[in-house]
Amino acid sequence: MIDIQDIRFAYANEPPIFDEFSWQIARGDAWAVIGPSGCGKTSLLYLLAGLYLPQKGQIRIENKPVTAPRPRSGLVLQDHGLLPWASVYQNARLGLTVRGFYGSDGRHAPIDEELTMPEADQRVQYWLQKLSIQHLRSQYPSHLSRGQRQRTAIARTLAMQPDLLMLDEPFSALDAPTRQDLQQLILNLGADGKLTIIIVTHDIEVAVSMGRRILALNLGGNRHARIIENDDACQPEYRYQRQFRDQCDYLHTILGDLI
């Protein structure tokens, strides 16, 4: 589904974060991206989302070059990106509202998607209930906890039915029970193989529990994709097994070598 070929990306007057970097992702895969602060985890998501463009090389999704944001890609930002003057419901519906304004033009909305207003409302309602924030639908972001704002941002993205879901530190503001419930919800969404999931995290346990493959990035520029196979991930009982702890210890050792 995703093919990154020999990309180079650097911020102005800075050494490259990625240099001749290649990475391939199959449809329906669940990936975790981990590494020390400043290694390029969030920048990689922005490149995949079409918000940044590489200075060299190419990124292709579904065999089409990424030159701008694509309507089937969903990105949940670390800072949530909620409109402060809009309610939870309005924020969760924002993507579908924009799509309704432009229509199915292939840029703002998929060409094959035509939603009536009641259908859009129903879809948003479904995700508010699924994420346990339906009772907050009339509240504004300033009245929400950070975890509630996070769930609102996730509801907004899932309402658009992406085929690629990218999440930047999606569980950092959640208590442990809520975090595990939301992790399992996201894994269930990808269980049918139609949704590709990429999660950026600094949390080793999140990476090991949710990434069937883990991409470890390092400071000082990334040339080669260092990939850790983690086939037992995405199973509800995995985190309680000895293999889970062993894999966490292994990943901890690898990250120590990358700093």
C-alpha cells in the first residue's frame, strides 16, 4: 500500500532526518514507529500524510505519488487540532462537513463517497458513542480533559472511514483502563485487513502491544529502516505473556543503541 523510495527530508539549515530512506508497508499492516525525541517520528507521519514533501525521492500510496493530503488518509495529531469555538459534536463532524461542502471531488473527499447529511450525522454519532464521549457532545474543548480531547480527535478521524490511520502519541493522556480499551478498539478496526495502522509512540509497551512490525528510528539521520518483527502483537492476551515482556526488553536494548 505504501512505498517510500530513497527519500531525503531535512528542515532548513538542519542536517537531514531521512537520507536515501526507503520503507514499504503492506495493506492491512499494523506498525508502530518508535525512537528517541527528535529522531523524525512525527515528521515521518507528516510526510505520509502529504503535509510535508521530501526534497528527494518519492512516497507512493496505492501506487499514486503523495503530493498533497489524500482523502482516505486519516491523521490524529498529538495536539488534537480541535477548533476551540466548536463543540465536541461539531469538531467530530468537521471532516465530513468539509467533504459535504466540496463534494466528492477526489481531493477533499473520495470520488466514490456520497453522504447525505443524516448519514454523516449518524456516522459521527456512532463514533461518539463508541469512544464514550456522547454525553460531552455539546461541550467545548476548553471544558474537556486532555483524554477527552484526544478521543474527540480520534472520533473525527474515524468518522471519515480512512484506509490509512496514522496516530501521533494517541494514548499519552489516557488512564490505563481507557488506554487499553482504546488500543483494543483500534486493533479491532484493523482486524479485517482493510485498515492500515501506523502509530507513533515513545512508549515501548504500546509499540510492542500494537505493532506487528516496529520501525525504530535513530537520532542523527535515518538511512535504513530498522524493522523489528513482532508477530504476536494485536492479540488481547499478548501483554500478559512472557513473550511480551521479552520483546519489550529487546526493544529497550535496541533503543539504547540508537541514541
